[in-house]
Amino acid sequence: MKIPKIIHQINTLGIQSSTKNELQAMSELKCNNIDWEYRFYDEQQIFLFLFGNDNQRYMDAYYSINPVYGAARADYFRYLIIREFGGAYFDVKSYTTTSLNKIIQPDDEMVIFKWQGHPELSYEGYGIHSEIKKGTEHQQWNILSTPNNKYINNVVERVTQHIENYTPEKYGVGMYGVLRTTGPIAYTNAINELNCYDGIRFAGNNAVNHVIYAKNHYRTSKHYSQLYEPIILRE
């Protein structure tokens, strides 16, 4: 298998802030992939990675993201760790119902899933954005990839540029600002602009492939869709 057997998950607020459903999802993910190394990152682990990586540009970009937008920080950091280590990234509210060994094929360099095609047609309207120039969004709440390939490299570069050049007028605020700046719109366009998909397997809908997204995870803190502050803070 070309994709390293490492699972990555992020919660910038720490494991202690995880909901009961998130903890259950994390447990199921680990139980179904017992032969995969599991790595969890909070802000302390993120700092240690960025400091050890010795790339001031990425550190500056990460810490310029307004901390109230934990989703944007998690977006950016997932790209950095997948580029560095490869493996399988999953949001804490997602999991697999079978082993990744059965989902990933030996020659896969990157596996991309989409919302459309769910057995119950549950998410047909998800991932459709006018800013995506070709098709619908590539899911990035799950990323299965080799390290340092041209696709994830371009994602890191483009998202870093978005952060460096951000203005509320250009990218917006709240949920759609995050989608454009660091999230799936930015991710999808960065992959598509290479206009070459060698090594990528477009596997269709995630649920058909036993990769589950659970949307019934509720938090008491304000969701980033309700925020009106700038996503990037300038000194």
C-alpha cells in the first residue's frame, strides 16, 4: 500500500472538549483500524509540529487564522500533516465501518470521495458551489493520500496564499468565508487546477465505500457559520 497506515484527527480545543458522539466515532474508527497508527492533534501538538517543521511561513499562516475559527485552523493543519506524513485524515465526527485496508487499494496515491450517490440520497445537495470551476467539491473531511504528492503540495500552497492575501471583502466571513479560504472550495480548486489526475482514484460516494459522515453532532459553543469576524487577523 502506497498510502501510509497512519490515521490523523484534529480538535484544536483538545480531546476533553469532544462530544459523546465524537468520542464514539473516534473509538469506532480506531477499533476498525487496529493495525493503523493513530495520531490526535490539539493546539499543543499542532505547535510542536509547526515548531519542529521549521517553516516560518506556515507557522505565521496558521497563527494568523482567527482562533474562533477552529474549523479553518483544522482545515489548514490537515493539509500540512498529510503533506508531511501522508495517511488518512478524518474529522472527529466521521469514521469507517470497515478497515481502511479494504477501502484503499495498493496503488492508490490519493482517494477522493464525493457527497452525491449516497444510498439514501441524503446529501445530494451538498458540495455544490458556484466557485468550484469543475464539478462538485472533493470531500476534505476525509483525506486519503500519500505524502508530498503534487496535489496536496498545491493545496498547501494555494491555501497558504489565500491566508496571506485574505480580506473579508475578497473571501468573506463565517461559514462561506471558511469554505473559500481554507475549506473544500479552496481544496477542490487547488487539485482541479493541475488538470491532471494521475494517481487519484475517484471512488464515488463516501458511504458506499464505508466512510461515514455523521452530521448529528451538537456543540454548545457557537458554530462558525454564525460568526461575523474576519477569518484572518492582521497585526
